[in-house]
Amino acid sequence: MQTLPPLHFYNSKTRQKERFTPITPGFVGLYLCGPTVYGDAHLGHARSAIVFDVLVRYLRLRGDKVRYVRNVTDVGHLVADADAGEDKIGKMARLEQLEPMEVAQRYTNTYRRDMAALGCEPPSIEPLASGHIPEQIAMVEQILKEGLAYESEGSVYFDVRAYQARYGDYGQISGRVVDELLAATRDLAGQEEKRHPADFALWKKADPTHIMRWPSPWSVGFPGWHIECSAMSAKYLGTEFDIHGGGMDLLFPHHEAEQAQSHACHHHSPVRTWMHVNMVQVNGQKMGKSLGNAINLRQFFTGDHPLLEQAYSPMTIRFFMLQAHYRSTVDFSNDALQAARKGLRRLVNGLGALDRLYAMRPQFGPEDVDAGLETQISAEVATIHQALCDDLNTAQAVAGLYALLKRIQTLAGKPEGLVRVSDAGLDLLATSYRTFFLDVLGLKVEPNDLTPLQDGLLAQYKTAKETKEWATVDALRGLFKAAGLLIQDGKHGSFVAYDEN
């Protein structure tokens, strides 16, 4: 492998790019806030999962061992992200007349199904919040001992003012000014239990209507939303780990509270690098049910939504996500998705072109090798590594992949040029293209309706062409065209490629 440049990531806490060095050389601990499982997965879930899937893939390509923890929130996340009110899963259970854990299991299953369809590899560990209640209670007890939390009417709240007086770093992740935050915090239901409106719940006493509840030293109740991630990340990654990821919407209050309570419990900040994925828009608007533009992933895959002109495959969704830097907003529209589909098909055709180059290799050298070509290919490969090392810039990495594609297409169009490419140069081009496309960006060739029959139909086409059965030739071309494929004839034979139009 080439000598790779050092990694740099934008750290939300420091608001600058920093060189990334794992706490333990060769091992990276990464925690991603996963879904609250009360509904079908949407584009925001997809974007976070795809971004960190690529990060994990690239870290492993570089030789690091990665423990990737992505949690499932199945309790404690209240409506409007508040400290009072109904549990999101409990509310859905009441509406659907189901047990809360039945709701949680259903949408955990569909989330995993949809992430797998998008090409996301499963995490190393996928802990459930409901399965770690003892760890959360122990953490709350420790924060109470530190004098940075207090009990009130059976609930326990984090004391933001006391924490700020001791450590002074509340607000750093979200960029909030604490004095303004304390002065501007609006009143909430159940506010009378708190010493100050900015305090947040570590444990909530359950009211008689709350279905999900556990015994604790303070009351029969349930954990606060924020304490869950602190407890699970510490259990599986230690009290200080390398990377914590999530959506931009989690900066405040979730990640700010998580950082503070972990610091209060363990006497140091829990995370070296905080990475946040920006928001998803639909046709220039924020995605939301009230706007009628909330489209879940299954609807994208089937096309079953009024805003969709057609169905879009999981790989089209994934590729579109990768064409934007993770810290920029991404705007979904039918035009944008159709353009992404065309671009993806071009790259898929590059894989087929590589196969043909190797098939033609014996006919065309190498006899007159140009040593400079191998250097050029190596430089093109290096630009993709540089893009990924520079804050995981997948947009530039995709551009670099297109540069490799152009070189492949040039050789496929004029294979006699292979006499100028060394064996090492061709191998570098082919291996790098496949590695970045398949293993790092996590893209794959999706089957089509003709996949099981394609080789046989192409053989029929070749026979019909040789025997001048033009009606059969035209019929077979039409059959492939209907499946989004083209039969292309060249002086070195016929082959099938995706229609890029």
C-alpha cells in the first residue's frame, strides 16, 4: 500500500480541523448515536449511518482495528426532546395498541433492514438503552456523589450551574453561551421540579400512565435520554474514546448534556473528536411531517410517495449522499436523484470496462511501456486518499474516482493503448478503482431483472447477429433497454452496460 497522508477531522468541540491520532495506536473507538425506534428510518438516519460506515471502512483499510458502537434508543426519549411528557415509543405503542417493546423491536428490525440495503455494515456492538439500566443508574449515583446532580420528587436532575462553576466547559460542543442559555431557557412542563430551567433529567419518576419503568434508588421510573449514551459508550469504549458521531440536530441538548455528565462522572472529557453530519432537506425545505415531505427510506425504494417521480434504489441514495461533504447540507430532489443514478451507472460501467481490459491484455502487450503512466495513475489514486484523509471528503473522493474512470474509458475505447501501461500500473488502476468503489465507498452493483439470464441472452444476441436474425437482435436489444441496460458492439466483441441516460 502507498504511504498514506495523516488523517484530519473537523472537531465540533474545537471548531477546527485537527490531526487525528487514536488514543491507542492501531485501535479506534467510535460511537454513533443511533435511532430512536418509534418509526421508519428516514434520510437523516441514512446519512449518518452512511457517513460513519465509510469512515469505519476507510479506517480499517488503513490498518486500524475499529470498535464501532451504534446504539438503539428504545426508552427515555420524550416527545419534543423534553424532560417531561410522553415517551416517543410509549406514545406510538398507545396509538397502535401494542406493547412498547413490540414497537421498539419492529422499528429496530426495519432500521437494520434499511441500513443493510444501503450497504452499511453492521456495527461491532449495537446496545439497547433498555438493556443497560443498571449502568445508567450507577452513573447517576456517581454524579450525585460528585455533587453535580440533585434529587427532586423522585427524579434526578443534572445541576448545570454547579457543573459550569467546577469545569467551565458547558456549551463548548454546541457553541452556546452559557449565561445566555441560562437566561433564555424557556419554561417547560414539570419545570417546578428543577432548580434551574437549564438542568436536565438523569432519571425521571414515572407517572401512573407511563408504561416503561424500572426500580431505582429514587423512584420507579426511567432514565433520561442523555444518560443512556454516556453509560453505553463508557461500557464498551471506556471513559475516554476517539470519535463520537451523530447528526447536527444532536449538538444540543443531547451531546452537550452527554459530554457534561460523562465529564462529571469520570473527571475528564469523554471524547477526543466530535463529528456531526449536517441536515437533510427535501426540495429546499427542512424535512418534516407538517410540511408533507417526510419520506421514509422504504418509500424511496418503492417510489410510493406523492413527491417521488419514481423509485430510487438504495445504491442511488447512498451515492447521492456521498457526493456531498458530510458537514454540508444535502438537498434531495427528483432531478438530483436521477442525476445520481446516472453517475452511479457510469461508475458501475467502469467495473465492466476493467474486466474487458484484462480480457484484452494478452492481445495488447505490454511491449512499449510508458513509465510515466504508472506515475500518473499513482498520483490519481493519491488524490482520493488525500480527500478521505482531509475530513472524510467523500465528494472529492468521488471526483477522484471519476478521474480513474476516465482513464479506464480511454483504455477501453482504444485498447491498443494497453501496450504503454505496465502490469503494475494496470493492477494499481484496477485494484484502486474496485477498492474505493466497493470497499471504501461501499457501493455495489445492484441486480436487475435480467441478472439471472443476462449471459444466456447475450449469447443468443451474438448468435442472432452472426446469423443475421435482425428481428431477434432488435427484440433482445429492446429487452435489455427495458431493464436499463444497453448491448454495445465493438471490434473486440459485444457486451452489456448500464444505460447512462
